[in-house]
Amino acid sequence: MPDDLPAALFTLDRVLLHQNLSQDRAASLADEVRALNDPVCELAAEKRDFFDEPSDFLSVLRQYAWSPKL
Amino acid sequence: MVPEALDKTISEIRADLDARRITSRELAEQVIKAVSVWQPCINAFLSFDPESLLEQADASDRLRAQNGARGPLEGIPLGYKDMFDRVGHTATAGTVLLDDRKPEVDAEVIARLERAGAIWAGGLNMAECVASPSGHNPHFGAVANPWNPEYTAAGSSGGSGAAVAARVVFGALGSDTGGSIRLPASVNGVVGLKPTYGRVSRKGAAPRAPSLDVIGPLARTAEDCALLLDCIAGSDPRDPTTWAAPEHDAMDLLGMDLSGLRVATSQTPPFDSCEPDVAAAHTAAIGVIEGCTGGVKPCDLPKPDLLYALADVLSKVEAAALHGTWMRERPGDYSAFVYKRTEVGFHIPAQRYFEACAMRGRFLAEFMDAVFSHADILILPVMPVAVPKLKDTAADTPEGIRRVLGRMTALTRPFNYLGLPSISVPCGFDRNGLPVAFQLIGPPFSEPLLLAMAHAYQDRTDWHRHAPPQIA
């Protein structure tokens, strides 16, 4: 088990998946996670208000439904 | 030369079948011959059963003689990405994990196309676990591009794109989570439609990321895609994301007046970073579209790279959730590429997934206001780079995946997050003689508009009439 990842990362899934993880792979995995996590984290901090209701994506999609101008 | 019948579009061969100029049996025999020539070269099929195809063709000819055609696809050989349930067949989803699965009900799209009269040539090669645009599959071999087998047919619906381009089927089903219909359509020189999220039922289709996955057709023309879409679209109680939207048949609207249409394109990153030959083909296509609409104007697209990241969070987390048990219990049944690509999802915090879901409607609304409040359609390249060679998409390191495959999907994945429809249309060739395409993106459920625009473009150009060099 790599010893430089925070212990809190090791939920059951992750322990089972990563018991043979190499140090190199652990480092590159951490980079990949950061690359995905950080932009969304920053975006949420910028965009989301504490009182915002989560948007209902399907409703918004249907609200903007195209119709032909016949 | 391509056999004359196989070089025809679905609409053309339908007319021949209706007029009894050819039988479905004769068509099936030509398909069998063509597959025997092409399959060793491009590896497009995972399952191909000549006897079954002939039996289906004979049954179709009998039905037509007795009662007339069941629908517009009567007796026409199609293919499907090998990820759809068919009773009596094992869909691989490009992996060995599903070897023991025996579907008891047909996938909804399979059933709908059969009701329209389609007959099946077989299951088409695809990316392992629907997980990559590379064109490679470690279990069944790569799909090669029929224009030049050194190059990728892309993915994940690579077999669908290659088979349609090679004229061994008239059309095929694919699925698109981040570009998996549009990319194979683009690199193989055919038309591929990614419908609006919820337009087509996914019931009975192997998932990659259910909140992004859509099913759609690949064919040689926009008209054929319209015909196929009309057969498969609509609500399905077995897929609650589908919507009983006001249905407008795409075929009925194919000739709509586009003279006042407002078209937007983007000159902001990453859309301005195309390689020169790709940019030249795209610019020429815009010139044609300007000539048959109200004009093309530049616009700034809101945050395409962030939309990409948000889609990636959904895709990675959902794939990890779907594959967790197998990855623990059968890690040896995954390629290193798919394993590494999927395992990232186990480490994305739940907060990020929630945020990516929670902001999705808001970003769609912002995108609609920013782009579609002053344009009807958006035109962009499908891929900013020339078609890569298969050896260059064989990445198995995270850096390689990001470098090569991230570039391929840079312009497609954002629209999966937004759920918007997009169609890939061939518009020329790159410096290596491989196809180039543009994509048209529209408001939700605007497939008839996109298909009409693509149809008008194909009326004025002949890129879709070019066929790959035939094998002796």
C-alpha cells in the first residue's frame, strides 16, 4: 500500500482495488484525480450559492425543447 | 468498384426493393460477399452469421410478397454496435465480462428497427466496455479505417463507422457518451447523429455513464439518419429519461426552408486550435452553409473546457460505480487502459459528483442563452486533429490517454454534458487522405433541424458519395 496517500482515501473499494498499487501509479492517479477534481471544485465555489436548489437537468432540457416554425 | 446495390443509400435501396428491382435475398448475398472481402482488412464485425442473414432476408421477401413491407426498412441489412440485447445473441460490449449473459428481451432500439423491417448483418466491433475513442480492443482486435487500415476507425462505435463506410451495411446503431458516434462517423466519412439526451431509449443497451449515454444512427447520408431516427426515437416506459416530446418526424422536415437560419461558429479556444488541413475543410464547409442560410457569425462559447471536465467527472464516477465489483473480482479481464481510465472514478469525492450533477441544468440554461438566443445552429469541427494512426492511439499511460485521446474528444464531450443533439457530417479529407467532418449542434430536440441542415449541405456537395478504395 503506498504510504503517501491520505488514509481517508482508503475506503473498502479502494483498499481492495489498490492493495497492489505501485508508488508510481499512486502518484499518477493522484494527478489524474486532481485534474478532474480541482476545476469542478473551483467552479462550484464560484458558481454555487448555499441556497441554490440543485437544477433538474431533464426539466431544463425539456424547457428549451426546439419546435419547428411551421 | 463498390457493388452497385451496396453503394446506394437506404432511401435508394428502399425504392429498389419496393419496385421489386432487387430482393432482400440478393442484397444479403452481396453483403455476405462484401464482408468476406472487408472483414480481414478492417475487423468491423464481432459477429456475422451469413446463414442467419439469408434466413432473415428470405423471411422479409416472403412478408413483403404476402402483406407488403412492415415499414421503411423492410429487408435492408443493418448492423449494430455489439452492446444491444438481442434474444439468442450475446452482446459483448467489447469485453469478456458479459460472456455468460443471455438476454431475454430485445433492446428497445433493436425491437423498433425490426418492427420497421430491418434485418441484421451482425454485431459490430467496439471499444472495450464502451470506454475509448482509440479504435483499439484488446480482446477482439482493433477496428481499422477502411480508407487506410493503418489509421484508426475511432470509437467507441468504431465498427459501426467502418462498416457503414465500407458499404457492407446500409446503416448502423452506435452510442455516444463523449463522442463515440460522432468520432467514428467523422474519421470514416459517414454521417453520425448523437440525439438529445432522452430522445432515444437506452433500455437493453450496455451503459458506460448513464447520465451521458445516448443511442443514435450512423449512415451515409443525413436523409438515411433521419429515417433511422424516426424509427427509433420516442418515449419508452422502460427508460424513464425518455420524453414523450412533441414528435416531429425528421423525414417530414428534411426539406424545410433554411434561408433565414442563423448559424454560429466559434473562434475561441479550443475551437480555434485545429490543424491547418482540418481548419481548411471546416472553413470551406462554412462557406457552403453560408450560401444556403441567413449567414454564419462567430460567437464566444461559454467554458468548453470546464464543460469537458464536468462531463468527465460524471463519466468516470458512473463507470467506476458500474465496474467496481468486476474490477475487484476480475481485474485480469480488463485491459490496463480501461482499468486505469476507470479507476480514477473511485477517487473523485462525492461532493464533486453532486456539484457536476447540480450545476448541469444551470450550465445548459447559460449555454442556451449565450449561444441559441441569437443563433439556431452551432457549427464546429468534430475533431481538431487529422485522423491518427492506430499505433498513435494505442496509449496505455495516463499521459498518453490525455494527450492523444483527450484531443480527439475535446470538441465532442462538452455536448454530452449539456445533453444537446449533434450531427457529424463529412466535409473533405485531411493531408493523409482520411475524412474530415464538421458537427452541427442545436437546441434540445432539434434533430429535425440539424438533419435538414446536413441534408441541404449534402445536396450541395458530394463528400458523402466518396467511397473508400475497394479491396480486390
